[in-house]
Amino acid sequence: MQAFNANVQNRILGLVKAILEQNSIAAEIDSASRLVDVGLTSMDMVNLMLAVEAEFDLTIPQSEITPENFQSIKALELMIVNQLQKAA
């Protein structure tokens, strides 16, 4: 399970880094980094949500689209793992 979570985390990290690169933002980021603090805007968050849905082939329920779930990579990871477990 830990390897699965690490894989989910690495995939999310890749998505966030791609958005940062697209915006020409060079920022050090780890799983605890607050996404707004590294430079993601509200529009970037929408793009991240769509990218997560495409990457993990899931639809994030409306009830899970909260600022808390998009606060950090770790928060996103927990929400996604939870959604993937529900779907399995």
C-alpha cells in the first residue's frame, strides 16, 4: 500500500510540476508544500483537478472539490487514494 501511495504522490507531483513549468515558475516543491504558496492560481487548481481526473481515470465527486483537498500534494494524494479505493 505504501508503494501505491508513493506512486500516486509521484504522479501528482509530476502534474503540479508540469503546471508550474507551463507558468514559468521555478519552485522547490514537496508533498507538504502549500500549492498556493508555490504559485498555483485558482485557474491552475482547476487545471490540476482536470489533470488529476485524466491521470487517474476518475471523476472527483463535487463533495471532494474543497480547498482542503487541494491544499498540498499530500492532501490530494489522500483524497485520490480514498477515491480509488472506493472505486475498486
